[in-house]
Amino acid sequence: MSYTIRKSTLADLPTILNLRDQAREIMRSYGNTFQWPDGYPRDDMFRKDIEQGGSHVMLDEQGRVVGTFALLPSPEVTYNVIYDGQWLDDEPYYVIHRIASTPESHGILDALLDYCETQVSNIRIDTHEANIIMRKGLEKHGYQYCGIIYLLDGNERLAFQKKLQSRHEASSRT
């Protein structure tokens, strides 16, 4: 399926919050009972993503919002320290957060990673060890496991990074 991706607006917030709740149920159905406990991510986090211009929604071919994610510039405070590994570099990066979709939407992760990789050249992302769907998707897209980070609440996450050849570098070599 093909998706259209656009920046979110505050009018999208109720739909985004509904997607968050659906994503939580998807994770639970696959045995991931640890990630996104009730009340998290908080409503104000999604609002802040929108206000900062980093929130995106994904529309299906009928124009329905079926997915959401945030693509935000560094720094990400929880990425300042990494354990049992290291980041690929210390250069500025973008982070992908708060991916959510409807249960019947397929290919959301592929579509949003493809999109993000056309927008920025250095991407970091983290996920819970139990989020097998995310881990397999990141591996499929060439994200390298870099180590372990800890969220502000102390929960552990697996950290990944993908460094792409920048568009400027690519065009200067042709």
C-alpha cells in the first residue's frame, strides 16, 4: 500500500491519540506488555511534537489518517549516554519517536523509514527489547544496533542508528 505523509496539525491530535491507543493494543497482542504503559506517551508529548513541527501523519489511499510518527532534531537527552556500545558518530542527528498505526495498516514502518531517509541523513531510534516487529523492521532497513539507552524513567531501550550519504555528498560525487 502507498501512503501519503504530511506534517500534523493540532486538528489531527485526537486522531493521533487514538492511533497511540491502537498501537498499544498491537504491541500487547504481540507480547510486548512493557512498552507504552497506560498514560504513556502522554497527550502533551504529541502536542509538543506538533507544535515543534516534527509530528507527521500517514494517510492511506482513501485519505484516512492511519499512522503517525515524530521526526525530531537532536539532541535527544536520553541518547547522551549509551551503554554496551556506541553511536556511529557524534554528528547532529534526527530521532524517530512515537510510531503508531491502525492494526489493519501494513507497511507503515517501511513507508515512514523510507520517507525519513529522504529527509535527513543521520537517524537514531530506540525500541523496547520486546518490540520484535520494530527490531525486525529496523534490521531490514539497515539500522545498526548501537547499544542500550535509558529513558528518563529508567526503562531500558535498544538503540539503533543509520547514517546515510547526505544528498549534498551524493550530488558532489556525480
